[in-house]
Amino acid sequence: MDDYDLELDQMELVAAAAGFYYYNSIVKQPQRGISPSGSGFMTQVLEGHDDICRQMFRMDKHVFHKLSDTLRQRGMLRDTSGVIIEEQLAIFLNIVGHNERNRVIQERFQHSGETISRHFNNVLKAIKSLSREFLQPPPQTTPPEILCSHRFYPYFKDCIGVIDGMHIPAHVPAKEQSQFRNKKGLLSQNVLAACTFDLQFIFIYPGWEGSVADSRVLRAVLDDPDQNFPHIPEGNYYLVDMDYTNTEGFIAPYVGIRYHLHEYRGANKLPRNAKELFNHRHSSLRKVIQRSFNVLKTRFPILKLAPQYAFHIQRDIVIAACVLHNYIRREEKNDWLFATVDGEPEEEMPYFEDQFDMQLASSMQEQIASAMRESIAAAMWNDFINKWDQW
């Protein structure tokens, strides 16, 4: 009888263990100390304080909901039996907005690694497909940021934007690392970017090796019609830095003349001639693209580190981040990051080796650009020496 009771006790223990295992596999309860997961996490974010949504999804609630509705209405994403579009988008934004690993996202949303990867790639593809709509050429009218400033108008009235290169850390195979090592010795992809004075990106061309000079990337884009670089109306131009040639459509500062804003501080604050005044105001206008880069990288920290994805995925992430950047800018002018990420960005030294090579061959386009620059500088200097209050 005692043996029979012992056998029943063993069977009960086995049954209890099986039941506990089955319960955990179905309910998937989070471990103690872990924040709410799955639908609980979504509820906490979307029904909680606005700051929680900004922190986790990198945008305001109404922007998040409108983006979800847009992706649903256009059929770019669809609800599945286990993951609705809002959660799919949240998964993507958590990864690019916090550079989280798949394992962390699995725990947070309570889905398998395969499910997380699948929805990440689907959302990436959907947002990238919006690039033609949200990366648009600038209007041909004078930007209000120039029109409303006595320091910039009428001198830069024909300027339509700013162009510069942005280096994003890259993860590449060992055999390709020498090509992607930039002049600072770091592995990166060189991204050509153009933006408006409203901090919106006009054009993005990622994927170039970090060792390639900015000017070469621009030349390649202009020589390839398939890249769809926005047409530059006659008489209009972009501002570029010393890494580029001063040529028609692209106005660079004077080489060999102090340029960066920190060089105009202290005892040497005032410019001493027309070229210095031109360079100072050129630099003041051109820093808008560094502000755009700062906002972009602050919102999406995945761009500050080299994510271990295939390189074409790394390239697409840059495009998707810029699309989201513009979407947020259009939907919420008072977005907290656009309002707070200001200040003077760190400025890089110009790449003189490439600049020198490009100056060897003068062309009609360069002569036109030089004449335009001289005209702007002369008019600016004439007003400056007669109107000191305009400095």
C-alpha cells in the first residue's frame, strides 16, 4: 500500500511539472522584474504619458497613429493574426530608435526571433517605398529662412538647399574593409545628402565606401540619370563645403580664407574683407545640414553604430530613417527633437587633396560659379561697410 501511494505521488509531480510547462508555453509570462511585454507593452506606451511614446517610438502619438493608418490604408502592410500593423511599426521603431538586438525585442514584444525579423524587414521595405513621396525637390521660390533675414537676403535668394556627405558606421566583411575605411580610420558608408533650410532631406544616396571623397560621390550621382538627382533650375544653386568644386549649381566657400564659425570669435570676430564675410555667412547657412544630421542620428541611434545586418539592409535603413525624419517634420512642426537639437555642430576639416585636384581644370561652369560668388560677396561687403548693424 505504501508503494502504491509513492507511485501516485510521483505521477502527481510529473503531471504538475507538465502542466506548469504547458502554461508557460501558452501564456509566456515575463520574468519577474521585466517591464510589461507584448500587448501590455503597446498599451503602456500608447495609453501612457506622451513622453513614453516619444522615448520608445521616437515620435509623438498622433504621428505614430497617422503613419500606421497610412501604411494600412495604402496596403503597404497588413494585420496578421498575431501582430497588428501598430505593433509591427513599433517593433521597427524600437530597433532603429534604440539599436536593440533581436533578442531584446523578442522579450519586449513576446514574439519569436523569426517573427521580429520578418516584420522588421516588411516595415523597412514599406517605409523605403515612401521615399519618392517624402524626398521631394525643393520649391523654386526663395526659402523663407533666407527671405526673412537681412544677413542672407537678397544675397542668397537663389539658393535652394545644402549638400554634404554623412558618414555612417558600416559592418562589412573583412575583405571589403579597406575600401570602407574612411580618412579617420573607421569603417563607414559615405552618404550623399541634400536638405532644405527647413531641415528636410531632398535627396539621399547611401552605400558608397567610406574611403571615397564627397566630391566623387556627387560627380557619380550627376553623371548617372538613374539616380534621379533633383533638377537644378537655371540660376539656382546648392551650398557645398570645401570638399566640392565651386561650379555652376554648387557654390563653395573661398579656399584659403577662414570659414568655420569658431574662427570668427573673440578679437577676430569681424570679417576683414568681402571673401571673409562671404565665407562666414555661407558657413552660417550651410550648418543647417549638420543640424539635420544631428536630429536624424539622435532620433535613430542605429545610425551611430554599425548594425550587423547585410550591407543592403544597412543602406536601406539610412533611406527609411530619412523618410521618417521628413514625415515627422511635416506632421509635427513642434517635434521635441527638432526644437532641442540645435547648437553648433562639430565641423570637419576640408579634404584638401581632392579639392586641389579638382581646381586644376577650369571650365565654363566653374567660371560662371566664380562670377556669381564674386558678385554676391561684393554686394554683401558693400552693404556691410555701410550698415554695421547688419553683421
